[in-house]
Amino acid sequence: MADDLWSRGEPDSPCVKICVIHPEAKLCVGCLRSIGEIAAWGRMSAEERQALLDELPARQPQIAKRRGGRAARADRRSKS
């Protein structure tokens, strides 16, 4: 019953609680929104939210996994 009280009948936030901004794409690696979009979410209309949600899957290629880091350096050293 309490859940009905807070239901707004509009798109929920795409936040998945992995809030890390990709250094090059400037997008959150969890939800794929920009900092500005995250900040504006509460002020967006239901239509604006849905339009943004529809756009997010196309952003996934911008968040490329890093090939490197500590594990890759250690691996290169062991092969030398």
C-alpha cells in the first residue's frame, strides 16, 4: 500500500547505483546519463524522461571498457 502512495505514473530513474562518471565520455557508467541529465531528472516532464530513456541504449558504445590498468601492466611484465 505504501508503494502506491509514492507511485507517480511516469518513468522511473534509470539509476542502478553505480555512479561513476566515465572520464572521456562524461557519462555515468551505470545509467549512461550525463551529470546535467542526472541533476535535471527531477525537473523533467514524463515525456522528457521517456525520451532520454529511449536514447540511453545508443550511448553504450561510448563507455568502452578499459584495456589496461594494474592487471594488464603486471601481465606485460611477467611476459617480458
